[in-house]
Amino acid sequence: MIDDLNWFLFFEPIMEGETVVWWQFLQVGLYFTLGLSLAAGFMAFWIGSLVGILRTTSSTFFCLLGNLYVEVFRNVPLIVQFFLWYFVVPELVPAIKTWSIEQDPTLVQFIASVVCLGLYTGARVAEQVKSGILSLPSGQKDAGYALGLTQAQTYQHVIMPMAYRIIIPPLTSEAMNMIKNSSVALTIGLTELTFRTQEMGETTFAFLEAYVAATCIYVVVSFTVNRIMVFIEKSFTVPGYISENQ
């Protein structure tokens, strides 16, 4: 069956008279997927770190606030969140609606996707950060206080450097999930890789070729991210504390 695939299709123009061929068409979708994943990943890391830290502080208010954030964003389906950020929020906030009308629709779709995916993944990262902090011996925090450090300084200089090392493996899974979840952005019209693949299949009726190519691209990208995270994990492993084979 694979031998019957028309691989030369990827070097054919997307329309008669066009100079863009199908592999370039998919390439642009890949750029959107990577850009969305990187931007949302950066946002998720910092939001997840902040919320994860707040959930382990002595402040009841901050703990409740962090828990509320995590529960809301983790329990609402991602596709519903995409619809809320792209269709509902502009209707509720006139300033955003006015701005979005004046902008390129692709830019609006991209920003909405980054915010949605970043906040959603941030809730998941917050869980990892909280787990990493709670897995540390309480003596480390006590030692920081004994040295005269404030709670903020103790987290910055004592707790978080160790916690981040512990949670690199689960963050690897979150990074790979980020790439896969970016495909949901097609539901609001963002022309990322899956959207472009679907367009190619509907235009050429070569659905098998299109989705085989997309599958290979996702595998390569995910494997690359995995190897990068493994390198980071080995580079920051604390000898004698975290097994190098973990």
C-alpha cells in the first residue's frame, strides 16, 4: 500500500500557475506549529512556575487561588477553551473585539491559540512544579530560613533550583504534549500543520500521502524535543541525588 503512494505529489504546484509546491505548503503549517508551541511553552513555564510556587506557600489565599486556576483549566476540555478565547472573550471585552477586527485574522488566531494553550498547559506545569517542591526534604526550606533568607529568597536560591531538576522528566512529557495539542488550533482556523494537511487532502484527495507526511513530521519534531530535554536533564542532574538513568 505504501508503495502505491504518489510521493511526487509533494513537488507539484498547489494550484495551476502557482510556484508554491505542496511540501512548502506543509512547511508553513509546521512553522505555525513550532511558533505556537514555543510561545505557549514559554508562557506555560512561567505561569506554571508561579502558580506551583503559590500553591506551596503558607498563604491560604494564594493556595486557594492557585488551586482554583489549576482545577478550572485542567477540567475544561481544551477545544472548549479555544472556542472561549477566540469567540467568547472578544464579545465580552469590547476593546479586544475592536482590536481583533482591525488585525489580520491569522494574527488574532495565533495570539488566541498561544494564550489558550499557554494557560492550559500552565495548569499542568503548576502540578509538576508543586510536586517537585513537595518532594524535597523540609529541611532544605528550614535551612534557608535559618540562614536568614526570606520565603521568596528561600524559594529562589534553595527550593526551585532543586525542584526544577526533579521535574525535568515530566516537563519533557508536557513539552511533547504541547506540540500535539497545538493541532487543536485548527478548530479556530489557525493554519498550523494539521490544518494544512487537511487542506492538502481535501484539495488533492491524497489523504493518505498527506497524513503519512504529517505523521512523520510530528514524530521527528517530538523525538527532537525529547532528545533536547534528555540532554538538559543529564546536564543538570545532581550527582547522588537523582539517578542518571531516571
